[in-house]
Amino acid sequence: MAQKRIEGKVKWFNNGRCYGRGTGKDGRDYLIHFSKIEEHGTGFRSLTVGEKIEFELAHNPDRPLLPDALNVHRLDYPNPIKRQGTANPRFKSIPRALALLVDRDGNISAPQFGEPHPWDYHNGNVYAYYVDRPGMIDRIKGLVLEVELPNALVSTPGVCVMGTDFNGGPTHRRFHSDFQGGHFVLVTKLADENRISVEAKKISLRLQGPQHVVDNRDKGVWLIVESPFEQELLIPEYEDERDLKEKIRIQIPDPDNSEQRKPSATFRKFSKAIALAIEELLPSSKLVQSATA
């Protein structure tokens, strides 16, 4: 007897960590691993927040409150393109480091990668650049990411660009990463004197190896640039940097209540960096004297 399939929507999907969550019409949340997304032979697999999906459930004894979603079918993208043959290497020899450039407006480019590759992936705000086969990457010891940021935090008026680590802490203008967890480029723009728009662009690496996929056309390593967090925030009046950070923090949703259990899993981790960006963009404009001063 065929198992009943459940319809739902994608709640979030972390491409670097290869999994996400979907919410079924039954109101329950389900864990989705990229390897459970149909179909085989389509290369890089991902889901977009809010898209409609259909899946089967599998109870997991280690996670009784969070079942697995299997055979996930993308209702908004019903006919994924099958790859032909196997992917050719992108590089004649894999470089010591994968380099990305960030311009003064926060746009990220990968000139080192040259022309588009047939195994590249782009959908919405997710860009995945094919690098090579998993076995070739395994032979490279110490493969790192180099990200070059603008010389100043504010190079274009009204735009602040800074790098952060996975925990939301600001990094140097040029930073290296070993890809563990991923890094972010935080772009903060003035909408007007009272509002900002914030976009966190995540940079990570995805390895689809034989432990997760069975079709050779799905095997590969991709460098991923995506925007998991975008929000408009009010610029509050504040007494000091700590007060500003707190007033920004409470504006950022934490729907899974992750902040107490795992702070790095919530976008509230960017509150300090956003506060720094506001002070760079509008130095002291909203600063008010403490009532106890």
C-alpha cells in the first residue's frame, strides 16, 4: 500500500548544511535533507523558502517531534532538468583558494570561476558554482575561501558592507574561511533616516558525495552564495551601542526559539554587526543622552 503523501511549504533551507524544514498542512514541521529532494540526476538540489512541496513522512526515533520528509517533490518546479553525461572539471587544477570579490554596493562576484558552467545552479537568491568532483576536492588539503571586501565599511553613501563569521561577529576587510559553518557578507542600506534594509549573504561549500547520492550526475562540490536573511528594520533612538544592539535584536524574528538553545542558528546573531553598521551610516544621529547622565 502506497504511503500517504503530505503537502506543505518550505519553512527554511540551509544549503551549506544541506538541510531545512518544511511545514505540512497538518501543522507539523518536518526535516528535509537535500538527498531526499527529487529527482536523481539533476545535479545541485535545493529548496526555496515558501515554495510548495509534497512528501512522505518517516518517523525518526532520535527526533520524535521532528519526523523526516522523504521523496520530496517540488510542486512549483515539477520538471527538473536531467543532466546529460558527467560534469567536466571547472579548473585545470584546483586553486589553493576559491576567491570572491565584494564591491562597494555589496554585490558578490567570482571572476576566478570564468564562464558559467553547465552544472552551476541559480534559483531566486541562491547561486551555486560548480567546482569539481568530490574525490578531487578530497585530495586538496587546506582548501580555503578568500573574500575581498571594499576598503571602507561605507564606500557608497548609504551602504555599509562588512563580513561576519558564522556567529555574526565582524571580520577583517579580507578574510579567509575553511568553510566550516560558512561566512556572511552583511549589507546594510539606508532606506530613509528612520529605516534600514539588511541582507545577509551567506557563503558556504556543499559536497554531494556517494554517501548521500547514488547518481553520478548528482555528485559534485559547489561554492554557494545565498541570501537567507533579508529584513527592513527601524532605526531606534538609543543610549549607547549595547542599547542599540538590543533594540535591533528584538526586531528580528526567532520563530524556532533558537536563541537560547543555539545562538548561531538565529538571525538575531547579526544584531551587533547591524548596530555597528548603523553607527557607520548615521553616526550619533539617533543617540540620546541617558536619563541618569
